[in-house]
Amino acid sequence: MTPPADAVIDDVVARLEREARSGLTGVLNATGILLHTNLGRAPLALEAIAAIEHAAGGASNLEYDLDEGTRGSRYDRLGALLRAATGADDALVVNNCAAAVLLVLDTFARAPDGTPREVVIARNELIEIGGGFRLPEVLARSGATLVEVGTANKVRLDDYARALSPRTALLMRAHRSNFRIDGFTGEVAPGALVALGRRAGVPLLEDLGSGALTDLTEYGLPAERTVGEAIADGIDLVAFSGDKLLGGPQAGILVGRAAAIARMRANPLLRALRVGSATIAALGATLRLHLDPATRAAIPLYAMLGAPLDVLRARAEALRARLPALTLSVVEHEGFAGGGTLPLAAIPSLALAWRPAHGDPNAAAERLRLGETPVVARVDGDVVLLDLRTIPPGRDGELAAALEAAR
């Protein structure tokens, strides 16, 4: 039996809408999670977006030396900025932090004759992060042999010292993304581990992950180890992300001693991990904003972190007044940094709590997601929560239109 024409048209329209949503599209993040991995992590500053347009909208000097008129290196484009931002001797940028760690392991822990070399790391730092990325598996894929030291809650310097052998290629520290270990615990101070590595002639790699360049206590958050602190401690190589606490594009950044960076520049694997002009442009613009505390607030992550509660409350009240047909209230709310950073640190915030008149809150949240401007919110009991800290102030009108359409 042939279906009615209207049913066929409705089915085609629904399929086309699903197809459109399967591509990359912008959304409003109303979750209160500032670095939401599923929603693209750090939004870019306007300066970074303009830099992408300027460099990637046409030809650029990506691998061309304008002074000499000869072939240049894309790896030279960010070196001076990263040295200024971190205090490191040299730097290298690849496509994400996992790639950065892989490049270090492939360079230092893969022996030319195929003999496995060893990487020593504390047992309580063998992390798994989102997407099934497990550090032990990356170590295995690199050809390195994993040597675990310490226990789940305590590791001592002697544990590392006893693990050293002629096959040791690296000592390693890893940031504990997404979790904390509290209570009866102990770990080795970075400086002590650096000194051990120097005595043994073994370099020390620290995977910081989150990539903080500034003191987060300025924003009322717990202290997070910064890249500059790791370099000041004498760490040979530090790996971190571009799209977490740095607030830039997805990238993996390596900073450290010039000789170690030079070895990785010579690794053929680097070509498979390199970044393009858009990433270089956006990261450069973001780093320039970091170098001056007066311009850091232009980075959206830091604008969100620094937004005062009274400003958020005023925005929420204005939206509630603008939408009298909806049952809205303004509630105190807790957000989080996200992206594997500061997992236990709540960020005080304000949210609109919408109690839908028709259907359950999950159905209302679905209508918001499927609207012309998709809005990703949180459901708490019988209300839909829309945290204003993670929505740019200039887009409150779009949020109002989305709520009106979803009611």
C-alpha cells in the first residue's frame, strides 16, 4: 500500500533534518560545564577566529621564510610565543596531547635495534581519559615497556630509584585527569624526581594534560599546576593540551629543553602529527592574549570563569521577564571546569530553571536540542536547567527564541 503523500513528505523532511544535524553545527552550551568535551571544549576568542580567517582564508607563509625567500618550517611559527608563555627553551606543536605523548615515547623509548626500552611511572598515574584513551596502551603502542612503581595511594623516591636500569628511557609524571586521590597518600616532589633523572642521565616527561598557563586561584578555583611551574622545576619535557585551560584550539604542545625538542623535530612520525595553518593561527592569537593579563578576559574560558554572579543573575532575571509564558525561576547552580580539569572543584553559578507545561523535562530538553539553534541543557528532577555562565551574553536573544519555540 502506497503511503499518503503527506507522510512521505514528512518522512523526507525528518530525514533531511537528521542529516543536517549529523554534520558539524554550532550549539548553545547551557550545561554549566565550561570545557565540555562533547561540545568542542574551549570556544575560541574573536582574535583567534580572525587569525584563522587571515591566515587560512588564502595563501600564508606556513612553510615559507619571508626574510630569506626560501622554504621555512611551520614549527617555527609558535616557538617564540610558547617560550615567552612558559619559560621553556623550545617548543613543538602537534595535533593533540595524546599525539604529543606518543611522539615523546616514540622518540625516546623506541630503540633503533628494536630492543624494548622502559618508561617508569607511578602506578596511581596510569590514567584513562575520555574516548578510551589509556596511558598504558599508548606506552605499549610506542614499543616501550611499562614499569609501574609505588602503590595505588603512595609512591616514594626510592620506588623510582629501584626501578632504574640500563634499559630505562624515561621517567614520567601524568596529570590525574577526571579524578583525585585523597586520604592516606604520598607522592614524590617534582624537583626530587628531576634530580634523580639528572643523576641517572634519564629525561623526565610530565604530561600535564590541562595546560594551565595562569594561576587559577585568581578566579576562586583551587591551584592547578601550571606549565611554567613544571618548567621551573626542571622538567625536561612538558606535554599539555591547547583546548583546555589554555583556551585555544585542539592541539598538543610540547615544551622543554632544546636538545629534547630537536630530537623530536627529527622524528619522521612528526609529519603524521603536524598541525595546519588554522591551528597555528588560532593558537598564536590565544597565546598573545595570555601574555598580557589585561587581555586574558578576551579568551572565552576566562570570560566565563570571571563572570560575576550578580551579572549572571541580572541576565537570568531579564530572560525570565522576557518569557512570561514560560514557568521560569532563577536558581543558584554549580558548574564545573570540565575537560578533565579540576574534577572536584564546583564553580558557583546561576541558572534558569524551566518547568515545562507540556510533557516531561526530558522531552522539553530534547525539543531544545532539536531546535533551529540547538541548546544543550541539563535535566534535574522536574525542571530543565540552563546555566548562563556557559552561554555568551550576546546570545541571550537566541536562548530566549529557542525556549519560546520549545515550549
